[in-house]
Amino acid sequence: MSSVLNLDVEICISKTNLIFSSKIFLYAQNDPIIESSNHLEFAPYNVAYPHLLEHMHEAGLPTDHNRWDVIFDFTTNEHDGVKVSNFTTLPED
């Protein structure tokens, strides 16, 4: 299982490369990018601890803006001439 938290909100692009068969729980203020990866499952970052909202506010991370599900895939994958997605999104709950 993989977990990613994007804290560098001004200059970082959330990009994964060469990741296979993983669940990724992601917080991203920009559109995540995947490349040369497959069988990925994305869900919103689901950490919880006391003072999390306070820490996000101090870091300048809005709690109402998470683009975890706006994924751009650079890699086209086809099976018998039909485009196959390299990722799925999991329910938010």
C-alpha cells in the first residue's frame, strides 16, 4: 500500500512513474499525473489526528480543495483495440 501527501503546494506536481498494483491515498492541490504505471487505485488522503486541520491551515493547505481524483495518465494502454484505464478511483468513504 502506498500513501502520498503533497505539501509543496506552490511548485510541486503530483506525478507518479513506474508504480504498479498500488492503492494511493492522495491529497493534491493540482491534477495528479501518472506515467508508465498500471493497476493503480486512488482515494482521498484519509489521515486523521488531533490538530490536523490546524496544521493544514498553518501550512496553507485548504481543506476543501483536494484534486485527488483529477488524474491525468500519460500512458495509453489498449487491450484488443480498446483503451483500458491504468487507474480507478475508490469511494470517498
